[in-house]
Amino acid sequence: MKSAASIQTVIIAVIALAASACTRTSEQAWPARHVVFISMDTTRADHFGFMGNERVKTPWLDAVARESIVFTDYMTVVPTTLASHTSLFTGKYPHSHGTPRNGFIVNRDNMMLTEILKGQGFHTAGFIGSFALDRRCEFNQGFDHYDEDFEVSVSEIGVGQNQRSAQAVTDAVVGYLDATGVPERLFLFVHYFDPHKPYSAPPPFDSAYDPQGRADIPDLGELRRSTPEALGRETPVARRYALQYAAEISYMDYHIGRLVADLRRRGILDSALLSITSDHGENFWEHDKTFDHGSTVYQTTMHAVSLLRLPGGRMAGTHLQQLTASIDILPTVLEFLGVTVPTGIDGKSVVLTRTGEPLPSLARYGQATDPWRGVETDPRWNNMLKSRFVREGRFKFIQTPHAGTEELYDIGADESEQTNLLATTSAETAAVAARLRPKLEAWAASADPLPSRFEPSFGAETAARLRSLGYLQ
């Protein structure tokens, strides 16, 4: 009987052989001539038509999904921008790659996807939507071109922050390709930031779901200060905020659609491996911190988007139910390309198959990055006491060490995590908790992060901007 690993190897090999008609270089045949990564910041998985939402309009990404493999149970491993993207680009958990949250430096001992593909002859170009991925954090390792020509906007608490709109990001990519042409092999990374607070889609998107647009909606920061009792509840004002968030999703969808159409027109798309993900979601009112992310590990922030479009749209419309995580994207992409996967990573390559057959459930872990102050007391890893979880099958076990709490949820029956099974006593619940608790504690104890530090050259300006984004308290 063949092992799962050998079966996976055979499937990957078959896919590679099927791609043998792709463009060749003088050295070798490539299953995909180009690799394109599109990242959507702060984007909940439940806000897309292809994920079952019939209210929010996302026609462009729905169309891409019809040509792609959809990972329906995909999760991020950390709910803030820099740490999440570093996990995506290294295949490692934060307590391995060492970047705990925004504003820290990505250790250069990490082998980034960009560096790997550059070493394979790809021209590497990145277009960044937010200050959180500023080159001073050294996320730009391996990029030939790193475009962070931000627009300056004003946050909801009046502090200027560097970011740019979806329209500006797409325009920058199109302009760059117009000027440079399409290289023999291209790795293109495009980061969109729009669904992040403040939710401020331009007309006509701002009134797509609320005819009043943003009119008369109180500033979220002021609402938190003046009526804290309204937070954590689905109030009329909260629902209007959620509609503005949906407007940002539809606005971003339109401009991602423009980008995909441009890549198709240039002949890039059908010879590319296209990965579209979100780095994390956003909590509305479902849990303690309203319209925020970073401090909890509930599904609202950890369930994310993942599409993988193969060259020529092969396996179009496949929905994989297997639990997968952001750390699995790098090995999946590299194995598809036939490129050696670095040793020492935490992720596992995903088996790409049409059959939809159930696969063995792998445990996947994650942890929060907030609160920023007051809980960094463990010398191994300064996120050690923050909320963390293990997912295995339908169950999710959460520990929040700094609060001394534990929770257990049946995600299959309670995806919104409203019923903590540990609040009741049953033999099944006790058995599940007894099985998952030592796994989570062993994972936490395995922390061996590469050194990182908050970049002092950012100074007060950087701290103010990160605070305006909600990353500092």
C-alpha cells in the first residue's frame, strides 16, 4: 500500500507532465512560466460569492474562482499583516520565522519565496498597498522591483498613514508592465489593503449596500470612547460599518478584476500559477473586540481566502475541503514548479486532485499578536502568552494564557464560535480537550524564533501610523 507522501508525489508528477506543453526556457520545461501572488488584506472569507455569500457582490473574483481550485477551509496562522505575509512567504509559523507583528524586522536568515524564485531566474516585482509591508521591515528581500509609492490618507483617529487604494495599486502594476514588458519568467506580488479600517470605499461603491454611504456614521474611535457598551453587539451602527466593509470588498474586487484582465490580455495569466489569498479577516461584533483583528484567534479573523489557478485553468471549479493554512502555500507552489522545497519549514504541500477524497486531517496552529504590551514575559517568544489555537478536523481548541482561559469549538456545527463546549461537561468534550491540549502546549513550547526587533529608525512617526492601523495600543 502506497504512503500518502508517495501518492502525493505521483499526483504532483502527473500534473507536471500535463504541463509539458508550457513555454520552455533553454534550461528546462516549466509547469508555469510565471507566478502571480495577489494578497487581500483584512479580508473575511465569508464576503465572496464563491464562498456562499449572496449579498456582497464580487463578480470578478467569482469568475477567477470558477477557473481555479478553491480552498474552502483555509486559515491564516496569525492575524496581522507583516507576520502573516512572512508566514506565507516562508512556510513557517511566526514563532519559527521570528516576526511577531508589524513594525518588526524580517530576519534575513529566512529563505523567502521571492529569493527562491529569483534564484530560479524569475524577475521579481512587488506592489504594496500598505505601510505595514514597508521595505524598512525587510519584507522586500529578493525583489528586483519593490513599489511602495503610497498615497497619504487619514485614519479614523486623524493620524496620517501610508497606504494606497486598489485603483492605485492596479494602475501601478499596469504601468510597470507597460514600461518594462513581460519578462521570460515573472514573479509578481500584488498587495491590496482596502478592507482595512477605516472603511472608506469611493463612490459609487460607498453606497452599494447603504444608500447613505458613510453619511452620519460616527467615527469608530469616537464610538469606542463614547459608547463602549455598544461594542461587541450587532447594533444598527455596527451593521452600517459592516456594509461599508462590504463596499470595500466590492471596490477591491473590481480593481483586482482589472488586474486579472490585464494579465490575461498580455498572455501572462494562462501561463501563470496564480495564488489569491487574504492575510487575515476582521472581527465585527461576534467577539470581544469590535471591528478589529490581532488580539483573538476566532474564525472571523483566522478563516481566510485562498484560490489557486493553474496554468490554462486546469482543475477549474475544484473545491478542496481539506484544512489548509498559509504556511502550506509555499511548499505547494514550489512542488508544482518542481523546485526544491527548503528544509525546516512548517507547511506541507497540498495534494491537488479533482477527486475531493477525504485526506488525513493535519493539525494546524495559530496565535494572536495583541495585546501589544504587558504579556511579553517569556524569553523564548514574546507572543507566548497571547491567544493561540490548534485546529484538527472539525474541532478547534483555544488557550489564552495571559487571561487564563480555554475554549473548545466544533467548527463544523458552530463556525461563529458562539458555544464553548468546555462550558458543559461531557465525556466527548473532555476527551477532545485532553487530546488537543497537549498538542497545542507542545507546539507553543517548540518556539524557536529567529531574532527580530522593532525597527528604531521608524521612530515616533512609524509608531503613530501603526497605532492608527490598530497594531499598537
